[in-house]
Amino acid sequence: MKRMLKITGGLLAALVAIVVIALVVLSTVNLNRAKPWLEEKVSTATGRSFAMNGDLSLSWDRPGKETGWRRLVPWPHLRAKDIVLGNPDWAKTGPEMARIAQIDFSINPFKLLTKTVSVNSLIMTEPRLALEQDAKGRKNWDFPKSESKSNWSFEIQSVAMTQGTLRYLDEAKRADLTARVDTDPDNSMRWQVKGTFNDEPLSGKAHSGALLSLQQKGVAYPIEAELKVGETTITANGTLTDPAQPSALDVKLNIMGASMADLFPLGGVLLPRTPKFSTEGRVVGTLGRDNLRLKYENFKGRVGSSDIGGTLEYDQSTGQPTLRGEVTSQRLVWKDLGAVVGAGDEPKKQKSGEVRQPPDKVLPVSPFKTDRWGKMNADVKFSGKEIIHSDKLPIDNLNTHIKLDKGVLQLSPLNFGVAGGRLTTELKIDGSADPAKANMNVAARGIRLKQLFPKVESMRASLGQINGDAKLSSAGNSFAALAGHANGELKAVINEGTVSEFIMEAIGLNAGRVVVTKLFGDQQVKLNCLATDLNIKDGVMTPQIFLLDTEDATVRVDGNVNLAKETLDLDILPRSKGLRLLSLRSPLYVEGTFKDPDVGVNKTAIALRAGAAVALGTVAAPLAGLLALTHTGPEQDSPCASLVAEAGKAPVAPPAGKSAKGSNNHEKAVP
């Protein structure tokens, strides 16, 4: 045993002697002679040019954290000046990827015995680093991988830098950013960032923990940052745990901006175009390359004049990014939804690539950004409790389930209450097709007229209701294009109510207001029934039946409405129930555009006594097709039901007024 101890002691003494001799030899050798060899090895390993233009020197440090006899062994401290690593030949940031004025570091000699190069106190003075990714996805920080595996490992215990500059160029994201980095006395880092991102000016500042803690497990890495991109401002304050591995993020996040759609280039989260917004909440989750999951918990905020709140989760762990969650608005202002569907007020500053609404068009022409739909999936429920639309449209209790899967957007359902009734919608838009394909089914039930027009005195006692169905399909990349290529049908009946210029104006139907004024004057007219069955083919709406039955007259509408051209070509044919109306009112034409309709007297229809064409017998078949909509409530004997029954008994009258669309030859005059 004693002999074994002597042999072991002798071996240890010899090993220490060898280490001491090696250190003494290294301290006397001029390391600059080794620079060509080192430069060649680094250049071969990286596939880039590498040079140490300044001195390479060795000194000795006393370890501060070692105890016992280890404290007696000095650590080698290396210093290199003016180090340059070249860029690949395709890089646009210049010939140099990195240049460091001076680098200092110490090496733990004891770790070398375990085949570990452990670098302590790495200090970089005036480092300048350029990171670049081109449009083809090539990265200048990708180096050739060694075919042979090494048994040696490498670790850095602490890092500090002074007056560092980092430039990041990304052609795909149209980003060109420059950051100024400094280390505080407590080794925490301060950042100043400027540049452009997605063609928008970017600026920001941040205060983070020491770079040393990036590799320490269980350490909460502090983050405090403020970033402004274009009109979007993001502030974050919290911690990041285990930054070197899939790690825990816990920060308070505030976001303010001109539109939520502007967030897509920043984080890949697909959101609709909105008015100005602001949100605040808590973001928790993990930040692994293959396990990115973030949850924006219990956030609150505003979009335009509306409030929003809820929880959203962004999950990239399955490969395809997915946004899921629930969002609620207690007070939703209807006009704030206009920007979401492209029908809101035009932005004061038009962004690059945006399509401005033509001044002579009513239907929104702003295209859907369907190219983004395939980059993300979504499963989000949205509800709006109280909906504000001035006094014109009493809508409440909006709820929808938004699904986006492989470029196919579904709002199933899209439901909301309207004036005591319900509007139920199923909408599907396939954005993977070009142009996008859309299908929509709509059912309106029990919409009460007295609630629809609460300020109209004569409507307050009305029992009238609106019931209708629509089934449409189309293809197009905007609402205007979808309308212009629509096919399907729309059926609706209105039981009891009143008609007046005021109501038409409240609805926003300019042509309807003029027609009502010319037919009935500016007065309330009792409505018994309005029945319509519209056929829609290639964006042209043609009434199979459009019949308005009042206490004084029965009015039929023929012609068509071209949604693609936004033009009107209609004949309004009244049939008086008394001599007074017939002597004062005449058949009318409605032509022109949605923006600028033209209403006048149809003299040709007068000459042919077009009023006879409104005889109920001529519309019996189309009216019968609306029978189901006349019996949707307890009022089985509604005026529309009676009108349908009467039409079935009436004799058929010969058509009059016009034989084919486009052959009217209107003689326009104003009565």
C-alpha cells in the first residue's frame, strides 16, 4: 500500500512538474510566431479568411474562485489584438464578418485534463460584428461542419464587451439593423438599436442581464426593452430563464400600433387590419427552436373605440404556427370592424402596396392578404357583447369562431343579434386558390322593424318582421371582386311596417330614398308586405320577384343590379289601389351607379300602362317560393302569407312595360 502511494505521489509530482515547465516555456516563447499556424487552422475550419493583425501575448492570472492548492497554480491569460474574420463572397455587409480591436481571456488549466477548453472572463473591446441572411436563405454565420468528431468540448464562463457594434441584414424581411452594445460594471448589458425593418424605421433600447447568465441553468435572465417599428411600439419587462436551452419566458408586454396587421412581419402572427390599438398583458411560455409556445394571458386593450380582452396562445411546436384562444369585447364599436373587412375609413397615410378605394366605388376593393393565410393556422373564438352603431343599426351579441387551416378561412358560425332577431352566417374562403373561392349561407329570422327604427314614431306599434335566406358562392381576392363574380340567390319577406324617405336615408339607400319620395312623397306609408326573390349570376342580381304591397299601391321592381360594375338598371312599376295615387305617381326608372344613382319618370312604361304588370297573377309562382319565410313565427295570418294566398287565386295578367332587359328606351324626365 505504501509503495502504491509513493508511486501515485511520484506521478502527480511529475505531472505538476510537466505543467509548470510547460507554463514556463510558454511564458518565454514569442506567440506571434505561432500566428500563421493559428490563422491557417481557423481559416480552414471556417472556410473564411482569418487574420490576427496585432500582437498575440501571454500573461498569468491568479484564479479568484479556486481554493486550496489550486490557488497556487496561475492561469494563462491570452490577449490578441486586431482580429478579423472574413465574410463569404455573397455578403453585402462588406468583406469582414467580424473585427475585434482586442480580446482577452483566461483558460482554466485543470479543465484541460478533462479535454475541456474552459474560457473565463472573455472580454471583447470594440467588437464589430455583421450578421447577414440573403434572399436565398444563406447565413454568413453558417460554417462548414467538421466530418470528424472531436473528444474536446468548449465552454465560456463569462463574457463582457465594451463599445460593441452589431449589424444585422436580412433581405427576406427587409431588415437592416445596427445595435450598440456596452457592459455595465455589474456585467449587465445595455443596447441601442436603429435601422429599418419591413421598410419601416426601427429604433429601440434594452437593458438585459450579464451574458454570463445565458449559459447558467435556473437563472432568471432579466429583460427590459422598448422597441418602435413604424407606428408600432412594444415594451417588455420580465425574465427569461435558461436562455441557452428551451426556456421559460415571463414578461409584461405592452403593444401600441396603427394596425394589428403590422405585427405579422415582427413575429409571424397573422392578424387582421384594424384601427389604432393598444394592449397590455403577461406573456409566458417557452422559447425553444423546436418548442416555441407563447401565451398572452388575460390581456386587455383597445382597438379604435372598442375594448378587447382575453387570452391568445401562439404554438409552433408542431411545425405549422397556430394561434388559438378566446377574445371578448364588452363594448364593440361597429365602425372599428370596417377596417377588418376593408370597408373602414381610408388611412391618412397609405402604406406601400396598399390599394386605395376608388372615389367612384362603394364596394371595398382592398385585397385579402391570402398569401399569408397558408403560413399559419388559427382557432380563435370572438364575442362582442354590446355593439355600438350610432342609432342606425341595433346589433348586439356578436359571436364567431374563426378557423384558418392550410389557407382556408372559416367563420363558422358568424352570428349576431339584430333588432330583436338573429342573423346566422356560415362563411368559408379558400385562400389557397387564386383567386380565392368563397361560399356563404345567411339566415335572418325575426328582425323586428320597431327595434330596427326605434326613433320612427309610426314604427313603435309595428309587429312587422324581416325574415330571409341567402346562399352565395364566388371567387375573388376582395369584397368587390367577390360581389362581382357572385352566384346564388337571396330571398326575403317583410311583414307590416312603414315606408318613408326617412327610413331609406337611415338605411343609407340613396336610390331608395329618391324612389320612395317620387312614389309616395315624404310621408309614412303603411307597408303590408315586401317580398323579394333575387337570382344572382356572375355578379348580376335579377329579381324573380320584388313586390312591395302598401295600403295605397302594389309596386313591382324589374331589371337588374350589376355588382361588378356597381350599376343600376331597374324599373319601378306601381299599380294603384285608388285613383288618387295613380293620378299623382308614375312608373320610374333607376339607373346610374351605386355612388351616383339616377331616378326619373319612365314615360315608355306610362304609355304601355305598365301598372297592369303588377297584377298578382303574374307573380304567383315566385311568391309561392317565399311561402316558408312567411310562416316563421306565431303570426300565421301575416300580410305576406295572405298576399301569397291571394296571388295563387288571382288570374294571370299579360306582361307589359318591357319585353327584355335593355329594350326600355327610357325617356327621362323629372315629374
